[in-house]
Amino acid sequence: MIITQNTDPYHNQALEEYLLETVKEDEMILYLWQNQKTVVIGRNQDAYYECDIARLEKDGGHLARRTSGGGAVYHDLGNLNFTFLCHKKNYDKQKQNIVILNALKKLNINAEINGRNDLTINERKFSGHAYLKKKDACYHHGTLMVDVNSEDLSRYLHVSLLKLQNKMVDSVRSRIINLRELKDDLSIKELSKVLIEAFGETYEGEIIYLKEEDLDKERISELRENFADPDWRYGKSKNLPLQCEKKFDWGLVRITYELKEEKISDIEIYTDCLDVDCFKDLPSKLKGRKINDTLYSGLNEEEKAIAEMLEKET
């Protein structure tokens, strides 16, 4: 168990990565943390498409990119972030979700698992999750909205109309809920307390607290530099002239591309798919192909679905 008081997003990402690198085979770590005014995008998303970066940074905010997949989220001090870290043999997403659901029951709040990676109350989202497996270690992390500034969330995040239409709502604010709407005196401190209690009860073991001062500061500092690096955070979009977008059950995909002599000369694929490696090889497979000729050759089913997007658009 570790709780940080640091609200710098790049430090907190670095600490999370360090815990993933060092988690022991028989450990289950719960890490609780908060970021101040931060938009965090998924590993394979286009920063400028997902976020009003200029406005965010003008207001003193931060853009961060995760190593996990999934979509863009907004963090402020009205939000509590959690991360479960363990080895693959102990990884159980359902059990990890039960920790959160049981914690909320202690507050007389009944929530449910909804869709691919959300926790909701009356079909309104208060918690979005993402996942990562790296060698033998895994993490499951997410948000818990207690009193997030929904105006800032709407101001900084660009939410695809396809996502809103899929949820049958007209704005991102109408599909989220803060836990304080159900318990108006709820604090981050109280939520942390019941989470720790539910964590101990679910895993039936002694809770041992880790201290940041006992960890490898040099390694954490090195990792922080990686997460704060502008090349990592903003990415290197080529601003290709053509684009198309489609919502699948497993996530949203946006493609930007260029055609020369009826062939794909360049292509970039952005997605909030939870599998970070889902389309990493597809751009190189598609480059040089004609839209109406060899487009589908050698592709798996998911890749064929992306190729079909291009065919219909062209």
C-alpha cells in the first residue's frame, strides 16, 4: 500500500512505473494518487485531437500520456486515482473491481461495472479504467470522481461525437457523475480510508505501507523525465490530409492518411482501444497498398475492419 501526496502528474506516473518494475511475485500493491489539473491521454491517442492543449496549458494545466491504452481523462484534486499492481498470477480484474465496489458500499453507494472499462451509477460514469501487462507484471488503474470540476473537464477535453451518440447523450457532462452528488460530505480522505479497508478485507492480508523515501529516487527521477518529455506527451503527428473515424465495440479508431497514385503513401492510426499493441504493425502493412486492390491481404479480422473503414471512405 502506498499513498503519495505529490500532485505532479509526471512524478506520479513515474512512481507507478517504478512500482510496476519492482512489484514482487507475492505482492498486491494498491497505489493512491492525485494529479492537479491534468489531461491524461491513452498510449495510442492523438494529443491535439483529444485535448485543447493551448487552453489547458494557458490555465496552468498539464498534458500527460499513459503507457496504457484507453481514452482521455481529466484529473484535478476532486479526483482520486488508484492503481493495483501485481504479477500475472495474482491479477484478477474482477476482484480488483470488487475492492472499489465494496468500498463504495461502506458509503451506502451502489455502483456497477458497465461496458468494457467503466464503473457507473444509474448508467452515469464516475470511474474509467485502463490496464497494462509488462513482462510478468501488470497494473489496473483508473479514476474515482469525487468532486471533479465538470466545467474544466468539458473545457479541456474534446470528446468524439461518435462516443456521445453511442451513449445516447448530448454532452460529456451529462454522462458523468461525481460521488458527492450521492454523498455531499464525501472527502478524498474518507474515500481513501474505505478503499484501504476494502482492500484489506478483499485480499485478507496484512496491509504494509510503503514509503516514498525508501524507494529508488534516482530511478523515479529518470522515469519522470521520460513521462515529462514533450515528444512522448504530444507525439509527432504528420497532419495527413485525409481522415476517417469509426466507433467499434472495443473502442474508437481514427485514421489519418495520404494517397499518391491511388496507393496509401502514409498513414497514422489513433485509437482508445485498451490493447496498446492492437494496431502497432498495421500502418507498415497498409503503406503502398491500393484501396481497391490488395488492401485486405494478410490482415487479421480487427485489421480488416480498419481497412474497411478506408475502403468505404475512399
